[in-house]
Amino acid sequence: MIRTGDEAPARHLLSRALVMDIGRRSKYFRLQVALLFLFSVISIGRIIFTYFVFNQTWDEPVHVASGMEWLQQGTYTYEDLHPPLARVAVAIGPYLSGIRLSSRDLRPAALVDGGNAVFAAHGNYLQTLALARLGVLPFFLIGLWAVWYWTCSLYDGWTAVAAAGLFTMLPPVLGHAGLATTDMAITAALVLSICAFTSWLDRPTAKRAILLGIVIAMAILSKFSALLFLPACGLLTLLCWMFARERATRPHRQEFILRLKSFAIAGLICAALILMCYRFSFHPVTGYGQRPHQFLDHIFGHKGKWHEVAYRVVETTPVPVPEFLHGIEQAGARATLPTGMYLLGQVQSGGWWYFFPVALMVKTPIAFLILVIFGGNTTVRRWRERNRDWRVLAPLASSVALFLICLPTKFNIGLRHILPIYPFLSILAGCGIKELWCGSHTRLLRRVLAGTLATWVLISTTAAHPDYLAYFNELAADHPERILVDSDLDWGQDLLRLRDILQARRVEHFSIAYNGSADLSRMNLPAFNVLASCTPTNGWVAISVLKLQMTHASPGCGGFTWLKDYKPVAVAGKSIRLYWIPSIHGGDAPNVAQRIATGH
């Protein structure tokens, strides 16, 4: 066991104090655990209910099919843009139910078709989709437990209960916890990693180093964004620790060596788990069929001796887990790939530095944001009162790190890419509500404010049920499509609701412009034709909000802008509008034709 100088006596006294405190408060501890269990049960029920409301979202079939390949074939070549951990988790349910993919469905060219084949395999689409989504539920519970445990170790049980309760009420968390995607996995793994890192910094024993290696591997194997988030959060947390140590005692050379050895243990454990998760794959990074290799061309040019040597090396030299390396390359390339993005009514391919601030502002309950502000102030004050105990700064530092590291990101397609910030903010919000409740000055007023904010969060998230994914707070609830679309509002999730509306209205034929990955021919819809851009039609027309908002009016083609002259007769969920368009050969015809020609 590795110890650090004079810390051992202090740790012994702290352990005795914690034991005495638990002994004094055992009856409250049982109540706190009971409340945590209650929050867990309620949130699980809310999440599972959404399984049967929403059809698949854009990314779910690819994740499920990739995980199915790992389970069925023992390979991971279907698509390596994401690591396999969360994908295997969402494929386990369908796999255990007996579903298998054919060789045709395992072709890389059939990215979405393979997942759709899984969902349709047993003829019960919703049941199979629910089995896949159940694979994400453990990650939600891990994240909830991490918030509770870390807050409890930093503050007290009641603050931990408040933080955990608020975490279970956040619509973005509930929304993504109900989907067979990777976002909830990285959210849980990241908070667990930073919690383990602070514990390791406090006392770098071999046991804590092993735990640190396991949870870091879990984060990296959940989503490649962990390779950006972990260093950012870890660095700011490390700076907090170093600042505290500099004010106290400088680390000895022996302590530095012991910490380095301990961290090496964590690194070895992490590397071993990554190798294991990729099934110890060992072969060249690429092959002749993937030429040209743009990265090598950029370094060595497009021809010449060194160009040929580099090509020969990468195409013939086996390396460990090349899928992992190729996935990192793909993730980096995708982040810089020009693609249409939407914010505040604007469409562009470069993104905006203020995308995530705006998304957090409108997608998070207002009362929760207020509690976070109170909690941040409380954290700094307690840091000063506790002889500058650096550990209480770790959640605040991690929140700041995630916020800052995402600002320069130009790949802005959803708040989900910064979803891991919510466990840290929940800890701060829990501190805020406890501070308001226990404040000594104007106690009655502060308790009324604490109760009001907590009730506001509860009402806000309850009113959003089951549309957690498309939730917008009171600042943007009237016209959310003017602010954000894509996975924040329209991820293709409302086809089942559209089907119910069409059946209720006895619609026999309609046109549709759909944003999503679902196979429309398998969704029990009436007869339909796909609505092409710049082609006005009459009759029943359904269109996804994203298609409508991101359409451009240009000379000779008005996109879908011609629909904006009509008022929808119904809205399926939050993301699909249904129109009845009179015959365009009547009085509307000249007007429509003129609008198409002029691009208005």
C-alpha cells in the first residue's frame, strides 16, 4: 500500500471521525438510502415508459448492429467511429433473445439496415427496441450512484440525496438514458473516473490505482470524446490538488516516484481492458483497398520513396487494436467534417462557439441552473472554510473544464455531446439546495426559496413527460424549433405518434419528408410517397421539423419553404408536423409556382 508522508495520521483521525459520524446518524442514513432507492425506482419507471412511446432515433440501429457483430462474430469492423462497450451493452438484450444478423446485414455498407434488421427480426419491433434500450439503464444507475457517493464523501448524506434527486429529474439525462446510444455511458463513466481520480490523488494506494484504471478504461471504451474530457477535467482537478499541496507541504521525491508507479498501474490496467474489449485484435491499421491514405499523403506527399515506404509499413505491419486507432481518426475527422448545423434560425457548416452555452441555457430547467449558481458559490466558500480542502473543488473544476473544452468545438449537432456535465452540475445544485435550506440568516425565506426551486424542477420535468429528449425550458418552450433542432428536438423519434394520428384521421395516403433512420415500410404507416425537396404536392403531408427548419430558399428551388405558408393540422409529438394541402392546381397554384421560381 502506498502512503504519502505525514498524511497517514490525518487519514486515521478522519476515518475515526467518519465512523463516529455514521454511528450518530445511522437512522438518517437509512432514510437517505431509502430516498435514493425511491428516486431510482421512479426514474427507472419514467425511462422505461418512453421505450414504448418513441421509435428508434437516428443512431440506435448502428450502435445495436455494431454491438451484435462483436457478440456474434467476435470482430469489430462494422463501424469503428465509437468504441464497443456501450454498443455491446445495447446488443446483449436482442442477442440473448435469439436474434442474429445475416452476412448481408453485417456488411459495412449496410450500417443502418443491419440495425433495422435486428429490430424487425422477431416481428415485435417495440419489444426488441426495448431490449436494446435496457442495456443503457445500468449506466444511468452507475451515474446516479456516483453522484450520490461522491457528494456524500465530500459533504453529507442530505446533500447527496438532493444531488441524486436532482440528477434523476433532469430531462436531458432521462431522455438519453432511454435510448440505445453511447451518451449515457460516457456520462456515467466520466463522473466515476473523476471521482476515482480525486480519491487516488488523496491517497494513491494500489487498490485505488486499479480502480482508477478500470473506470478510465470504461470511459474511453464508452465514447472517444473521453480522450478529450478526461484530460481536461483531470488537469483542472490536478491543479486544485497541486495548489493545495503548495500551500501546505511540497511533495518529496520519494512520494513523486510512488505516485508515478501507482499511476503506471492504472495505465496498465486501462490498456489491458482496452485490449480485452477489442478482443486482442492485432493486424495492420489499413490495407491496399483503402488507398489513398490521406494522413500519410499529408506528411510524406503523394509520391516518392518515403511515400511508398510509409504506405508499405501501415499496410503490412500488424499493430494492437487498430480499430481503436482508426476509430480515433474517424472521430477526429467527423468533428471537422463540414455538415449542416442549426442554431437560432441559422444554418451553416462551421458551428458556433456559443452553441453549447445556448443549448445548456434552454435545455436545462431554469430552477436547476439557479441552484447550480448557489452551489458554485457554496463550494468556493466551503473550500475556504475547510482550510482550503481541494477535494470540494473537483466537481466545480470538472464542470468548468467540460464547458470550456466544448466551446471551440465546431461540430454542433446536439447538447448530448456535453451531457457528461450534468452529474457535476447536479453535485453543485445539491450543495445549493442544502445551503439554502440550512442557512442561518433569514432561514424561513431561504427554506421557502429552496422548496420553491426544488418544486419548480419537479414540475418542469414532470410536465415534460415523456418528451424528455425534446424538452425545452420556459425560455424557449413556445418556439423551440427557432433555437435548436437535430438531436435536441427532432431525432426521428415520433413516427409511432404520427402513425396513430394518421390512423385516427383515417388517412389512406400521404407524403412524408422524414429525418431519421427507421425503415418507413416497416412502421405500419398508410401508403406513402417520399416528399422530395422543391416539389410541392397536395393532400396529406408530414414533415420532420429538422427538414423544415434547415431548408434553404434559393432561386429555382424553394426547398420545403412552400409549406411555411400553411398551418399544420396536427403535430406528432414534438418533431413531425402534419399538413392538409389543398389542390395546388386551384387558386394557390400561381402563388406556389412563383415562390419556387424566385426562391421565396
